[in-house]
Amino acid sequence: MMQSVVLARRPEGNPVEADFAIREHPIPKVVDGAFLTRNDFISLDAGFRNWMNEDSGDEILPAMSLHEPVMGLVLAEVIQSKHPDYAVGEKLMARFAWQTHTLSDGSEFIARLPDALEFDPSAYMGVLGDTGMSAYFGMRDIAKPTAQDCVLISGAGGAVGTIAGQIAKLEGARVVGIVGSQAKADWLCHSLGYDAAVLRRGDTPLPDAIQAACPDGIDVFFDNVGGQSLEAAITNMNHRGRLVLCGAISGYGVTPHGPGNLFEVVTKELSIEGFMTHFRHERYDEARDQLSNWLREGIIQSPEHRMVGIENVGKAFADLFAGENFGKTIVEL
Ligand SMILES: NC(=O)c1ccc[n+]([C@@H]2O[C@H](COP(=O)([O-])OP(=O)(O)OC[C@H]3O[C@@H](n4cnc5c(N)ncnc54)[C@H](OP(=O)(O)O)[C@@H]3O)[C@@H](O)[C@H]2O)c1
């Protein structure tokens, strides 16, 4: 038998554990042109919340159906194959549903992993996966921080933020994070090399807290959150600063709070660039090689919020929105 996490009901606002349920069903037979995988890790990625609302389908994914498996990213190994392009034993990072097994015809978004994995397999879902590569592409291609820059990162203690901050530090920048708790702020500064951290829901209004932590203004804002964090950052940007938009978790599945100060983009001559990592598929090897070098040399760390067992996938997803995670959220099956 295989197990799936299905959408039991549509989340209202932030997802909670009860929005998900486990279903058991027989493992499907492998037909010509298909292959079967065993899924060893499920990566929890906030962006998938977007497709849990009714009529939320777009060019990337259709809206998820009620009582059907939830779409996500998994680390999979091919265990049976009647597909010419996928051999038994191949390891994949794939946009498959939250299931213990997947029958695929290869039409999903699939990135092949090396045959022999040098690091803990979970790293290929985090620092060497979609979120680590998002930090890499966003920092290296767009932000391009220098030692003269102050870099502010929202969602700084999460999967993308922890890696983005470490990359900016490698370039010599001063790095400040926005986080949801004092414990996470302390952890960023004491364990991950951040220079300072501000609380997004502390006693001080966010724009003032950012100003106190970045007295010379911000040169680069790497945004995972959107809404009020983006607005507060714009207020503190320096002339010709760069805004790198990676995500907007504060607006997923709810009415977004748009920044009300976009005219400052004009007056400060700011540049804004968003990006989607999956459009850089052909550069995954380059990104993974560089991140692997840093990991191997101990130059960057890859913190994880890891749970075990498919029954914990719903809770792990809810944890992302509650800010419970320190680093990459992952479930080992
Ligand atoms: N562009 C791309 O290709 C790409 C690829 C992967 C991910 N992303 C995006 O990158 C962002 C980060 O993803 P991730 O996987 O690394 O998640 P994550 O940062 O590991 O977890 C999300 C963090 O965001 C904060 N947060 C949650 N709800 C919030 C809210 N309403 N307002 C403000 N902060 C909130 C929480 O931290 P605190 O409580 O500490 O603030 C939480 O820990 C997401 O927006 C995701 O969609 C983009």
C-alpha cells in the first residue's frame, strides 16, 4: 500500500494541520511509458499554498482538488521503470504530490540528481534544492551584494533566507534579517553570521526597527514575504537600491497587503526584479556545484526543521506559516 496526503478542506488564511488528511491506496501498476518512484523526502514549500484555493490555477499549476493528493516537491528514487528515459536507481527532485510513491510518465517538472549523493539526501531538497538555489540565483544574479552594501532579508530564518544571508556574508556585506521571534533573531546572529535581526511583530513598528538596525539605509532588500515587510523596506532603501523579489508568503491564500509607498521606487530610483528558480532549470548543475563547494568546505551551513513520517507533513506545512521553522522544512518518509 502507498500513502498520500490529501487536501481535506481548503485552508482559510494560514493553513493548519486539519486541512490535510492521510489516504491509503494500492501502489499502481507500472505501465509502458511510466515509472514508479519511492519518495524519501517531502520538501515543504510555502508557495504551494497559492494553489489550494478554488479557481487558483495558473500557467504553473492547476488549482488543487479537494480530497486529492497535495502537490509539492519530493526527493524520489525510481524503483520500477517501463520508461525509456528513467532507469531504476535514478534519484530525482520532482514536482510530485505529497505521497510515499509516485507513478509518473515523466511529464512533471523533474530535475535529475547525481547517482551517488555526496551529502545527506535531505540537503538536495534544501540548500542544494529549490530553496538553496533560489538564494543562489537571487543573490548572485540579481542582488550582487558587495562589501559596501547593507543587505536586508525578510523570512530570514527560513529555507531561502538562511542561505541567502550566508551568501551575502560571503560577499562581505552587512546582513540584517527580519524574523518573527527573538529566539530566531538570536539564532541568526549567533549561529549563522547575521549582523543583526529585527522582529516583524515586535513592540517597535517595523519601519522604525529596520531603521535602527540599518542606520545607513538598505542597499539590497531580498524579499521572501511581501506586504508590510516590503513596504517597510522601501521606506528604508538607499538611492538606487535593489529590491530582489523571491516570494510573498504574507499574501499566499489571503488578500495581499500591497506596499502603499511605490512612489518611493521612483524618487529613490530603485530597481525591482522578481525571479522564479524553475525558469533557470538549465543552470541547476552550476548552482548545485557552487553550493556543494561551500557546503563541503564548511563555508555555509544548511539548517533544517526536520520531521519524520508522512502523518507529519500537514503539520510541517502549517509550521512554515506559523514561523515555527528554523531553516528548511522537510519531512523524511
Ligand atoms: N522565486 C522562487 O523561485 C522561489 C523558490 C522557493 C521559494 N520561494 C519563496 O521564498 C519564500 C521563502 O520560502 P521558504 O521555503 O524559504 O519558506 P521559509 O522561509 O522556510 O518559511 C517561511 C517563513 O516566513 C515567515 N512568515 C510566515 N508567514 C508570514 C507572514 N504572514 N508574514 C511575514 N512572514 C511570514 C516565517 O518566519 P518568521 O516567523 O521568522 O518571520 C516562516 O518561517 C516564500 O515566499 C516562497 O514562496 C520562491
